[in-house]
Amino acid sequence: MPRKVYDFTNPRRFVAGTVGQPGERTFYLQASDGVKTVSVALEKEHVQVLADRLEDIIDEVVRRGTVPPIESPPEDLEPLEMPVDEEFRVSALGLAWDDEKKAVVIEAVSGEAGSLDEDQIFSDDDEGPDVLRVTLDASAARAFAHRASAVVQAGRTPCPLCGIPLDPSGHICPRQNGYHRAVLT
């Protein structure tokens, strides 16, 4: 089956967002150019790593003088565009700087077609897994990274001892061997 390539160059909107309550959230990347909107599901860790690496790339190209320093990016606080129809679940992410376009290229690759070969990321072959490819200028990439980090941090508060997210129904901390400390009054 031929692969579907959802290609967005400087989309009107590219964001990370969630659906659901903290602890039960599903994370999405969503690209929209006004005519079409594509949403792909991925893991929370993927979103955080993508945001961190984007920040690293933008910092590096600014340091090298490839692009001018970026002021604070505009904030996008709007929710995901509804309905959120998942095109596929991401199994791998690719990230590159296109020096000719002075832009970041983000590629989210589906893993539904079986095992993923590293050569299938940034490939123009007609065969292979589906892919969402987004090209962003440095300012838009920085704005995406800021929002993505905020979305990840908006989840449950971590336990101060073990770092595992606290559930509203309670938490058995492995650092306390499952026991709660007695509170002396």
C-alpha cells in the first residue's frame, strides 16, 4: 500500500495538545493549514524530547548566526481543533535543520506497518509507513517547543520523593516501601 505523506510547509498552526484528564491523557501533534487538519497520536515522552531537541537546534542555529535571535514567540493557548481524528500513532520522530530554507523539518512516522527502518525517516519513497512532515521557521519552531513543554508539564504533580505522578486517589511511593508516614500532632 502506498504511503500517505501529510506535508505542511509553514502551516497556519502546528501544536502539541492532549485529550483527556491528567493521568489518562492522549497526546497529539496537530498540523493545520486552514483547509486540512491532521492529528497524530504519540507518547508524552516523545512530545518532551521533541520540544527539548527543537530548543537545542534553534539555540545552535542562532549561536552560529544562521538565523537572527528570536524574541519571545507568540503563545498559542487554544485547544486542539475538533474533532481530533487520529491518522496514526507515531513510532519514530525525525528532526533536521534545512539550511537552504532556514527552517526545521519535523517528521512523525507511523509504526503501524511493522518494524520501522531508520532509512524510512526523511525518505521520499512511495512505499513505507505514513508520515506527517512539517517545515517550520525558527520562530514557529520555538513557539511549538514552548507550548509542547507546557502541555507536558500540565499533567499530574510528581511525588517529591520518587517523581512518579501523584494520583488523586492516592499514591504508593516506592521510596517509602508503600507506607505513609505517620503525622504527629
